[in-house]
Amino acid sequence: PGKALFFAQNITQKMKKKERRSQGWFGKTGKDGLIYRSWFRKQGIPTHELTGSKPIIGICNTWSELTPCNSHFRELAEFVKKGILEAGGYPVEFPVMSLGETVMKPTAMLYRNLASMDTEESIRANPLDGVVLLCGCDKTTPSLVMGAASVNLPTIVVSGGPMLTGRYRGAEISTSDIWRFSEDSRSGKISQEDLYVAESGLCRSDGHCGVMGTASTMACMVESLGLSLPGNAAIPAPDTGRKILAHMSGMEIVKMVENDLKLSDILTREAFENAIMVNAAIGGSTNFVIHLLAIAGRMGVELDLEDFDKYSAGIPLLANLQPSGKYFMEDFYYAGGLPPVIRQLKDKLHNGALTVTGQSIGKNNEKFENYNKEVIAAIDEPFNPLSGIVVLKGNLCETGSIIKPSAASPELMKHTGKAVVFEDIDDYKNKIDDPDLDIDENSIMVLKNVGPRGYPGMPEVGNMGLPPKVLAKGIKDMVRISDGRMSGTGFGTVILHATPEAAEGGNFAVVQTGDEIELDVEARKLNLLVSDEELTKRKAAWKKPASPTERGYVSLYVKTVEQANLGADLDFLKGNSGSEVTKDSH
Ligand code: FES
Ligand code: MG
């Protein structure tokens, strides 16, 4: 009884200090406090851990055996916990919906916004003072950052890290090679047996895709936004450095809570512009566009599709990494990772932008060296002057479409050709291998109804495989246009995110086989050479496709998803509801 009295006094004393958010639960007396504390004690957590001297730090974990890129996150979380405990916080780990890029049907992108809602509500509803987001595979990063942004607590990101470089018969390979293997097998150059060999050496360690695909792009995005410790993006998942970074991030979040350093202090317009510039220098994924727009939307920061073109311009490609270049994330790490890229951009970036360290991005990165100029080029001798994301407009995509010039063929950047239109993915699959399909290398392949509403979910099919008869001539690229996305590991002269998407009407919905299309990347133009009268006539005959379902999340998604040029978030999720919850549960 004496001890209980001591705890009671202790609790009352702590409550007199400036209350932590978590004390809105654990600091209560009476019935509510009894309930909130006793169930935590049940887990072996002594009451003194909960009474306000320590911040309660949530570790938001996307571990799942259905998300193989994040399969090491239970172990990683233990290192975050050590750091939190060392710095005087108390860690509590919790799961949120995890999105496995490779297995989820019809596409993990359909669920990004759902996972963001899970994250947002899980953070807000619980007794947390700060949050560590454990993200890895493509969609797990934007979904967690979007959700956390709508709550705005002190938040830090720990990425899972890329996997080690793969091997195929002695050669180095990565997920980018999937597209090459696929075309080689479709044209009969390699056998199913070869594909089995590739399969056994492609993904040979913990971690996400080991090139500058979407997952690594997202890890670089959080680092350049200032949401992670410097160096977060490149450390391979199996490297000891990843565990150390997790530990240090655990220490950092406790400091952030003490200093009340919130996401809104970090995610400013300057931070978003920095991220766009860094993304250009690394040859980041086209998916960067849609995710950054969605995060900005949650923060209430004005960011337009045009900003990606505007702030990429004049930034050369420094990272010689697949799919725009030659090397792998493992090599990028050995060369120094993202910090020497950021340091080299110091004349362009907003160096004063605040980061999770409480220091500016300029200060964080001022001392890092580049150990390999073959992998990270010097800014005065860039790997490729073409970089970033170009935004194309014209009557084929009135509100914009995008192309990644560094992953495209220079000779196709200005090209006029006849459209070969596939009305949807099934139409494409049914026709593409047909030797009678009227198509050659000068044709422009157009794939409709793979946008957010049309599919639904906007899958990564924009880099559609070429027809076998074109591949047989040794041709590896053609102009391809769709309202869908492309894997961050993909490449080619691929125009993506055409808006308004086909399912919304607009000219993209009525383009027909045989129409002439004119692409001019330098002039930022994508035009359908068909008269306005003809287009008006076609549009009058066009019928909006019905929603595939009237129930569940998918029906909500189809009704409320915005177009790709706005970030493809659900319209009612834009903005921030803060962290306050005024009502108790009992
Ligand atoms: Fe998870 Fe590529 S499949 S990052
Ligand atoms: Mg992907």
C-alpha cells in the first residue's frame, strides 16, 4: 500500500508539470486513469514509465511477410527502441496496413490512401508524444508520411534500406533487369529456365529494390525533405549501419519531442522544392511526383505539377544509378549515399530548411565526401545533363502528363507517329503478341483506362512491353503513353499520368488507332493531331464507365480519388486535423 501511495503522489506531481500529450491518457485520475494505465501495466510496463517523465514514442511498423521488402522490420524496430530508451523515452510499437508492391492486386497504389488513413487515425487515437515511421517498400513511405502529416506530431522516418545487388550467372542484376529479362523471354532470346536462374539470385537479402526505383526514391525523398537522419536513404538493409541509424533515430525522436519539433516545422514549401531538386540529381522515380503532391496536400503546402519541371530544370543528373544509369544502391552507399549529392547542390537548395536534427539541411550535409565519382558525378562534370521530370501538356493531356528524360531514348524525344490504341489492359494483353497487329517501331502505343479511377488504382503498366515483331528487329524502345504509372525501376520513352485520365473523358478518352500524335519533350508538348470538331464529336458519343463496385473501400476510392496531377489522394483527406482528441472512450 505504501508503494501504491508513492505512485499516486508521483502521478499527481507529474500532472502539475506541462502535460505531455500522452498524459491526456496516462496522467488521469479516477476511472479513466485506472483503465488507461492498468492495461499498459499488463504488458509489464511499470507505472512510472507512463506518468509523464518520459515521452511515449510510437514505432509505426509496416512489417509484414506479405511485404517482403519490409520483412526485417521487427528486428529493426528493436534498434529504434534501444535508442528511444537510451534517450529517456518509452517506445511502443504498433502495426499499420503494409503494402507489398509485388503481390498486391490489382495494385498497391489502390491502397496507399487507405494505409494513410490507418496511419493517421492510429497515431491520433493513441497516447503518443512522437512517432518513428518504419518504411521500406514503395507505397509504405508515402502512406505513412501522408498519414503522419495529417496529425502533425514530432515524427522521424527510418527507411528499411535497399537490398544487396543481385547476381545472375556471375553478372550483377537488379529489379530493373526484370524488364530486360521479360523482353528477352518474349522475343525468345532466353528461356523459362533462364528466368528460374534469375529468380534465384535477384532478391538475395533483406531490403527493398536495390536500384533508384520508387522505394529508394522515397527514402531519398524523406532524407531531402529533412524527415530522416542524413544518410538514411542508401545504407543497405543488411549493413550494420542500418541498425545504428535506427538506434540514432530513436534517440533523435526523443529530442524532437522535448523541443516540440513537428512535421509542420520541417515540411515547408522550401523542403518540397529541395526534394524536387534532389530527385532530379538522383534520377528518382516518376512515382515521386504523385507521392510528393499528395504529401504537400496533407500539409497544406501549395505544390503544382509544373513545380516539378520548374525546380528540376538546371539540375544535372549526378547519380549514375539504374534505371537511368549503371550502378546499384549498394554502390551508391559505398560512394557516400545521398549526403554528397545534397552537398554538391548547395548553390541551388534552400540550405536553411530545418530537419529532424534541429539543424538545417545544409549544415547536416556539409561534411560528407564523395568516394566514387563514377557513381556520383561531380556537379561540373555531370553524368547526364538531362534529369528530373518533364511535364508535358497539349490537347492529349490538357492538365498534364510526365516523362523522365534520363530514362528515355534521346532519338524519340521528338517524334510524330500513328497511335496504336489499347482501350484497357486486357485489350493490350490480347493484341500485343498478335503478329497481325498493325504496328511498327514508329507507332505510338497508347494504353487507356489504367488511371486512378479507370483501373482502379493506377497500376505500374505504363512501360508496356513492345510487340514481339518490333523486338525481333533488335529495337528496345518505342514511345508509349498511358494514364497509368510505371515502376520506378522501369525505363523507356514512356509518357505517364496523362490527365484527365481516360475514365474522366477528355481527349485522352477518345484517341483512336490511326490518329497522329506529336511528342516534343523539349517544347513540353504532347498533341493529338485531330481537329477540334472531330474531338468534340467523339466526346459527345463517349460514355463514362461505371464504377466496378458500389461497396467497400474501392467504391469510396473511385468516388473520391483525385487525378494524378493533383497527387491521387482522396479529396476529403487533404489537409490536417491535428493531434487533439477531446473525448475519452469510457
Ligand atoms: Fe518493394 Fe521494389 S518491390 S521496393
Ligand atoms: Mg513500384
